[in-house]
Amino acid sequence: DHVPDLLCISTDSRNINATTAANRVSLATGWALINGFRLMKKVDSLMRGNLTSELDAFMSEATTAGCSFLFAPALPNQGRVTAGGHQYHGSQLITESEAATDPLAPASNSELKSFISGERPIHQLDLEQVRDPSLAELLQRLSTRGAVIIADAATDDDMVRLRRAALNLPQVALIGSSGILTDIPALPQVAAPLIFTNLLIITASRRKEVKDQLRHFAEHVESSRSIWVDPDDLPAATTICESIRTAFADGSSCLVAIESSTILDPDLQQRRLQAAEIVNLLANCLQAVCANQNVPLLAVILGGDLAQAFCASAGIEALSVQESSLKGGAASKVLGPKGFQDVSILMRSGGFGDADALSYLAEK
């Protein structure tokens, strides 16, 4: 058994019906409370998915245990900020950004308090209050049982201040994106430098920022091969795996992505079913490639749904963070299945921010 520093429970609930999503969150939250864990509810920084039902389930369970809540979903290093209690992507409200046309879970509201149901005290902190030296005292005063504190944030420093202030108050449960984990210290032991011979980048994402990074990688990395998968004519997993192995044998990095110029099905449920089929296909490909490595491999997984499916299909028990110096995330070693000793995994939802982040990995 592995004793985690951070336990992540995936409810895989963004693209399912709201009632089932709420039930999953309620079960996970109740279990975590019974087992003595400090709570954080991870949400999407673009406010996609079943936010209202999931937050209601999370807060109902946690309020019973005496919690209050700091709601700070900003992810500043990717341009996702909170101002005046509204969520922005760059200078646009998320309802006016690409997130509003997400094919699976479009953002429908930018006002954070609109996602909080029931009769709860709601307090909003502006940037001046977040950056005030008395932030901790203010949080303590506002953190009555069941209360929700919505915080503006525009920089990583804002997120660090909020997290540190909240963690000093045992009754406060965090609600946020990965931005709230900014500045978490690295493991105390000195990890070996990341060394890899083969580089595989794989994604099922259709997001523009991810597509821009893939295009930049293909254009600027000399020894690379791109495998574009047609969502309307999915190849067998063995076909994709063979193409990946051929690229590695030729000394090339490999990029596997979805050809996103195809027309999406007008029916949302059909789009979700197709997306799940694609994710499962790529997860199985990734598992097969990782399990048959005889030289060090770095597998970069872009997209939380694909990362979750891969961990499930590969029977991964835990990930041990090895290096955090890469742009956009930390590489991890797999704990659990045999045959993955030469594999490092780098997971990140929503891309890495900079257009050159993926080509940086090839240079490394």
C-alpha cells in the first residue's frame, strides 16, 4: 500500500447527468471525511461540467462536518482569472470565450455565486482584500459553518496567499482549480534528473490552445512524427501502437492527436459517446506502448479525461513525483503495474499555456 501526500479521487463526472455526478461527489466526500482527509473540491477553471450539482453535494457533506469554503477557481498561469466574482479567460468572460462552445460541456455562466445553491452565507473578496496583510484574519472572521468565500485572483501570488491563509484554518475546505495548488513544495528527497530516450505526446483534446501547441511542436521539432486520428474512422489500437513504435525506431518523437477539422455530431449525447470511445482507444494505446518499453520513455498526456482513463486501464495505483522543473507540470513515476519502470508520465489538463511548451520537452 502507498501512503499518499495528496490523495486524488476522480469522480469522472463532468460529462454525465447532474444527479449521478452529485451522487459520486457525495460518496467521495463522505469517504474522505470519515478517513480524516483535509478537503479540496477540484473544479474546472472554465466552469464547465456539473458544477452546481457537484458543489451542492460537496458542500452538503462538508457542512455537516463543520466546514466553510474558500471558492477560488482562478488559474492565472493560463490566463484564467477571477474579477468581481466573475470568471475570465484572458480579457473575455468565459461565456464569451472558446469555453462557451466546448463540444462536451460548454461554459454557461461566468458568475461564481450562481453555482452555489441553497441558503448559504456568501462573501466576496476583491483583489485589494486578497492582497491585504490581514487576509488570514479576514478569512477566519468570515469562515462560519457553511459559509462560502469567493475570492478574486489575477496572479499566482494571489493564489499562494489564498491557499496559505486557508490552510491555517482547519475548518476551511478549498474549492478551486489546480491554480490553488500553486507553490506546493516539492518532495523533500532529491529526485534523479529526468532522462528519457523516447517522447510520446498524446491527447484527445480539441481545444485551440492545445492544437496551437501541437502545431508548433510539429513545425519546430525536426525528428518528430505526427499521427492524426480521424474521429469518424477510428483505426484499431494496434495500428496506432505500431505507428508509434515505428517512429521511436526511427529516432523520432511522436505526437498522437485527434484530427479536429471534422464536423461534430449535433447531438450532445452522441458527441459525449464518441469522445469516450476516442479516449478509451488512446488510453489502451498508451498502456500498450508503456508496457513494452525497453528504453526510458516520457509520455505526455494532455487532458484529464485521457489521464484518468489511462490510469484506470493500466491499473496504476499511485504516481510518485520525480521532477517539477518542466514547463507546465511535474513528471512522475508509476507505482503499481510491472513493466512501467522505464516510463515517466507527465499529465496536464488544458495544455501548458505557452505555445512552445511541448517543443521545450523535445529540446530537454
